[in-house]
Amino acid sequence: MEPEYKLCLHERDFTIGRSITDNIVDFMAKSRQCLIILSRSYLQSEWCNFEAKVAQYIMKDKLQMIVLDNDVIDKSNLSEVVKSLIKTQTFLLWNKNDGTFWRRLDEALNASQK
């Protein structure tokens, strides 16, 4: 997605020596948008669940959501925060056979910048 969109990647962008929590909160506060890409790994990560909570409170209407695979959405294994996001946010469902996914993502990102 880069260079068209500037991403925050922890291994590249987080300030060395600062707490992970402070880095997450600061970068979200400075960001114009937030994408949550749900995957099995994401759902199993405590840090990702923390990021979802922060996004829900800090990003509010700047939050976009992507669900990578319909198989990922096993509602019995979702945290309350992720369940809430899925219920309240419009999201894109990734399907490798869907030729409209990238166009719709680009439209969503551009629309929220206006």
C-alpha cells in the first residue's frame, strides 16, 4: 500500500526505548485512518486486541476494518472489543476472487480523507 498510503509498522516506526503502549497510542492519535486486518494471528495476539481497544476509542470515525477470511470470524473466539467492532463498523471481506476488493478499499480510504 506504500507509498500511496503511509503505514505505521512497529518494526520500522516505533520509537526505540518508549513503551509499546505509548507508541501505539501516539501513532493512532496522529493517524488519519486506522485499518484493522483481522487474521487468526491478530485474534490470538494480546497486543492486537489492545490496539483494537485503542482504535475503538481514539480513531472512532477514522476506523476502517478488513476481515481477511470469512473462516476467521468464529464469533465464539472473538474478544468483546472485536465483536463490538464487527457489529458497529462496516468492513470489507477479503476474498481473493473478488476483483472489487482493492478498488473498494482505495475508495474507502480516499473518502475518509475528504
